[in-house]
Amino acid sequence: MDHKPKLKTLIASTRPGRVGPLVGAWFREMAEAHGDFSHELVDIADLGLPLFDEPEHPRLQRYAHAHTKAWSRIIEDADALVFVTPEYNHAPPPSLVNALAYLSKEWGDKAAGIVSYGGISGGLRAAQALKLMLCALRMQIANDAVSIPMIGEKIDDHGRLVLEPAAHDAARRMLAEVGRLARRTARGQS
């Protein structure tokens, strides 16, 4: 791969009062400092995807709606994706599940990483469920991941996210692995 791989970080939560944008902004800084990627932050809340409404199966890529065509272009343009996801009821948020369901081929062979957050588990159950979905979409999933427990306690009085060095180390390890996977799949060695 002669160019820097395109990494897109997807903020999964769309609910009012969410902390996903804080976590996404922190991860964007980590990705930019890493330097191996061109990076874009994508907030699923900004897409306005209704509950899946395409008349044909996504694998056919015969999209009827402008919102699906735009979403397809965003994902098709990526070499790698990092999913920033909370844990709701021991699972990823419905907004992410819905966004994944809209597409099929666009996800295939792309490198993927997961940054999860939540209560005591740090979103680990959501991350595990998400891995199954991403695997079914033929993504190349990094083993290294970031898990942020007790997210509410990590926001300071000024509304900034303050994380321990372990979270930064985990992000660097995951970025390195996502980069290796992106380069390997670009060469057709998946």
C-alpha cells in the first residue's frame, strides 16, 4: 500500500446525553498521533439512518435511498474501521446494529478495531457481540482492543475525558494491529 490507509472511526451511540463523541475525539487524537493512517471521524448520529428500509438485500448493492448510498460511499472509502461503542443491555447499541445491517460487501476484508466503554465491564459484552457481527461481515478484526470501564468517572469537571495510561497503551497496540491488518488485506493476503 503506497498511501496511508484510510481509517474511519465510527461513533456508534446516537442517544441524547451520550459520551461517544468524547471517546471518539480521544481516539481520533490517538490515531492522528499514531501517524500511520489518514483519519476521519464518522458519527452515526449525523447520518440519519432510519430503521433499515432498503427493499432489496444489501449484498445486491441496489440501494433505493440516498441515505444508504451515502453510507455505502463512506464505508467503501475506508481501508480500516474502528467502532466506538457503548454497552446497552449487554450488547452494542441498536443504532450500530442497524448501520451494519444496511451494507454487506462494503465491510468485507476491511481491518476493524473496537473501542468499548460502559460500566464495570467497560463494554466487553458489547464488544464480544460486535465481533460476531463483524466476523459475519468478513471483516479482519484486531485482537487488541480498548475497553474503558466506569466511563462516567472518567469525565472531569470541564467535560473532558481523562483516561489512564493503560487505555492509551491499548489504543496504540490496537492501532498497530489494525494497520498491519489493513496493509495485509490491501495486498490480498487476508
